[in-house]
Amino acid sequence: MKDHILITGGAGFIGSHLADELLKRGYRVRVLDCLSAQVHGPGQARPDYLNPEVELQIGDVRDPDAAANALEGVDAVFHFAAAVGVGQSMYQVNHYTSVNNLGTAVLLEELIQKQVQRLIVASSMSIYGEGLYQTHGGDICSPEGRGLEQLKNRKWESRAANGSDLLPIPTPETKPASLSSVYALSKYDQERLCLLIGRAYGIPTVALRFFNVYGSRQAASNPYTGVLAIFASRLLNDHAPLVFEDGKQRRDFVSVYDVVQACVLALEEKSVSDAVFNVGSGRSYTVLETAAALSKVLGKEHIDPQITETYRMGDIRHCFADIRLARAVLGYEPHYTLENGLGELAEWLEGQQVIDRVAEAQTELASRGLAL
């Protein structure tokens, strides 16, 4: 019989897809999840999409007893449990720090007592802040974050120190962290804590820096989830997607199925340890391009996006993945383009009741001075 795998936060979007794939491969799967109301709705009901073969333990990763019980008899751990959302993290500082930082610390203390054969932690592209850039002279650089005065003047692009234009290029794992939000700081802490404890106690550990993941089961009614789910909640209620800045910021949108592929490779490639990998599609799209593509697959081409020309504190301009390391070491190869991945997302959304809470969330940010 294959290993017993624990996925913290495994009743959510990515974790549930990973559970499906692990079960197909003969693994036994246990999930520890608090079934947060913001993600799953009220009532802590087991999600319909969660495979019936998954053993679900409802509990908070910050609870040492819950973490200890979840680890009983487990061979490997995927640590996905986290509060997610850049904007919300800037005012729910205690909550994000508690769930992400303290939750990881509690889990790791229990892992020290019940060591496993492998630990894989979900990190985030948010830790990079701005992505990597190139000057017109060919030099590679990491510009400082855009200043508040620049943003107030609606000058969106990052500039070189001499004020000249920069060309965004794929961001590799070697780029130093630049933490522009509480969420980014907490994800960096999760990543570093896991790698540090893994080294100290001989637990082979891999951190996967997910870029903008999309796909079925994403909580479309959660206004702090991925941008494609947020756009979908607007479009399905016949509201215009709200696009910040000028919509020309570039991101890497990666299918949840490709993310699951990377997770399985990180689990099964036993020679890899104490390592960090980007997990993206290796392509970049502007936010406006993604809004248009989603509108098309949802049959909402008549709804034009609303370009707000506003800025949210903690946002960055461009960041998309250099995935050469994951290709070379893990054998990772994305199979889904945005175009074919959105078709599957649209099919799933057709059967969902999606509540548009986006305007409410933006009002909350604006009232706190976090949207300019």
C-alpha cells in the first residue's frame, strides 16, 4: 500500500484536486481543514466536491491537538492551510499572521515529535513583490516598489533609477524576496519556517511558489480569492469586472491541474530536498487579456471591464514565472494554456450560485485608505 498523505487546508480549491490525484495513484489521503466560512460558506459542511475516500478531520491547524491527531500515522505532509488575500491581509493583520505564521509553527512543532518522510509547503509568487526586469541596455534589475507619489499620479510602470522604462521578464527563484503585503510576509514565513525545520530535523522539504492558480472549485463568492474567480463572480451577475490601474499589469495564470502535477512530482522525486520551485504556466497575460478571455467563455462579451485607474496597497505591477528550474529538476511541464483551461472553469461555474461581494470588498479597502 502506498503512503498515507496529510493535506492541511485540503478541503479547499487546490488541496481537493491534489487529493483526487493522490487517490488515483493509490495513496491514502487525510485532510485537516477548518472549513472557513469565507471559503466554504456557513455551517462547516463537507464540500460536495471532496472525494468520499478522503478522511476529513475538521479542525484548526493552530490547535496542537488537531495537528497532532492529523499527523498520526502519516508519511508525508502537504501544508496548504492559509488565509489568502493581499488586500484583506492589510487590515486583518492579526488573523493572517495567526493562521499563516502561527499555524505553520504549531504544525512544525508537532512534526518534530512525529517526523514524516516528506514535507511540501505551498508558498506564493507574492513573496517576490515586483518581478524581474531588464533595462534597454540588457542589464537585469529588481526595481524598488513604486512610490506613493508615482501611483497618485497614475504612472503605473516600474522605472529604473534614472527614470527610464524597464521590460518585465520571467522571474526566477533566485530573485530576492520583496514583501509588499502582510500576506506576502506570512507566506514567506511559512516557506522559510518549513525549510529551516526540515534542515534541522532531517525532514526532506520542498517549497512550491504558486503563481496565479485558477480552475474549478475556486471560491468564486470570496472577493479575496484569485482574480479570475473574482472576475467570474462579477460577470455571472452581469456586472463589469473591476480592473485596477490600467489593466496592463502582467501575470502568470496557471491551471490547478498543472499545479497538482507539480505537487505530485515534488512528492515522488525523492532526490529533491531543501529546494524551492516556481509553479506557473511559463506564459504571461495582461489582466485585461484575461478579463476578455473569461468574458468570451462565459458568453458575456457584451460586458466591458471597468478600468478603475485606482491602486490597492500591496499590489505590484508585473510578475510572471521562470519555470526552467522546475522543468529541469522535477520534470514539470505545464499542459494547460489559459484558453483551454478557462473552458473547464466556465463549465464548472455554470452550476454554481455565485454571490458578487466584490464591490463590498473594495468599499472596505477604500474606507481604510488601502485603495487610492
